[in-house]
Amino acid sequence: MPKLVSPTAIITHPICLMHEMGRNHPESPQRLESVLAALRALPNRADLQWHEATMASREALGAAHTTAHVEKVFGASPVTDYAYLDPDTSMNPYSLDAARYAAGAVIDAVELVMQRTAHNVFCAVRPCGHHATRAQAMGFCFFNNVAVGAAYALDHALQSSEIKRVAILDFDVHHGNGTEDIVQGDERIMLFSSFQFPYYPVSKASIPAANIIHTPLPAQTNSAQFRAAIDATWWQPLAAFDPDIIFISAGFDAHKDDPMAYFNLNVDDFVWITQQIITRTRAGGLGRVISVLEGGYDVAALGACAAAHVQVLQQR
């Protein structure tokens, strides 16, 4: 077994900072700049591994998306200016490559944890992914980064024979409808999703699929209410499912300062949920936890939350 350089790795790519969707768009490069600056300022920053992402292939993207969707996104990439895939989701000339590197980072993360090169990984990438359905880009998302990584872990990773069950835990304040669309009915994957309801993308608060656990919560949900709801709905089925690897859709837009939603969480709540995730399963104990950046639109709060989240991963 190789000696770990560091228990926690960060995967990113500079082109993720070059993707932008227009002036004053909330999903801006400043979001990732804030996250990276906060990670580089951590007191134990020297203990982090840093890796540059590799690019996801068409084949890898096709494990989570239809061929028509992949080709539509590739074909829409503009040479100049912007191309719109939905009213909120546009591409500049760097967006396609950024989206491929964002998905590729999650594939790279799978290999790092399966090869025991790192215990846990945080993918500091954009564009985000959890609204991208099997056949549609939407909600600032082109490809579903977490779903691409989960498919790769199950079918293509070097040690994929060890991966029979995958858990995806999504605590972004907006419902991960795209991930749900891709994984529902797949008995190898269990999705846990907490979100403000009703709110964007106004998807269902429940779904008749045995592998989907919804935790819809009202506007103004506070720390105590959030933690009680997660305790009541997540941990027992997660333990019973006994995943071999865990993916986190790490959206920090439930923070009280975020302008894009109406929850009242704070940094300590993201510390708490991260601690719970890595201590309540065998997969967490093995260090097979891969976290992928999703939402968070107050750049100061986003940086603080992401840094606190990574500090918990480092404690493994």
C-alpha cells in the first residue's frame, strides 16, 4: 500500500476560473477564487495534496448522460461571446473545457481514494453539476459531476471490484434534481438530498424510488431544525445501505448570508454534517469520501464554509 503524502487532496483546474456566464451572473469565477484562497489560508494547508484535474472524455460523460445531451453541449460551445442552453445557463469559449475538467476531477478523485493515495478528496471546481439531468443542462450545470464520478466508480475505476454500493449526499439548498433523474431506480446508488421546498427547481418533495431519500425543508430553516431533520431521515438508511464509497454534493448556499435561498445555517452546521458523514459509515472510516463543490453565492460565506468542510476531511 503506498504511503499517503497527505490524507486529503484538493483537485482543481485553472480553466474552471475562465468559465463565466455573463456580467453579474451569480455563478461567477469569484466563487472559486474565494474557495481556493480560503483553502490556501488554512493553518494546516501544508498537509493538503494539490492536484490538477484531467479532462473527462465523451465516454465518461456518457455514463451519466445521453449521447444526444453530450453532443448538444459540445456542439453549443461558442468561439466568441455566449451560447445559451437555458435562460440561466450559458457558455463562453472556455465553458466546455471547464465542464469537462470539473467532471474529470471527480473521476480523478475516485482513483486517488481507491489507490489509497488520499483518504478524502475535495473537488474545487466549477461549473457545478447537480441540476444537470441525463438529457438537459440547467441551473448553471452542464454535466453532472457527481453522477459521472459515481458511474466511473462502479464501472471503470482501477479497484471497481470493491465498489458495489455508492451513496451520494447532497446538502445544497437547491434540490439536486439532475442527480435524482440520473440515479433513480439504480439499486447500486442511494441518494440523500436535503433542500428548501418549495423552491428552485420546484421538483417533487418525494419520489417513489427506493434509492432516493428526500429531506425537504421550509424557508427559514435554522440549525436545530436542519440537524433534527437530517438525523431523522439520513443516518439509519445510510448505515443500512453500507456504501463502499461516498460522494458529497457540497453546496453551501444554505448559509444564512447566501442571496440565492432562504435558510439560516452557519459554518458550524456544515462542520457538523461533514463530521457526521465521515464517521457514520464504513466508507467514511476507510476514507472513501469525495466532496464536490456545488452552490454557494455569497463569496465570503462560501470560502469560509468550504474551508471548514475541508478541515473536517483532514481530521480523518
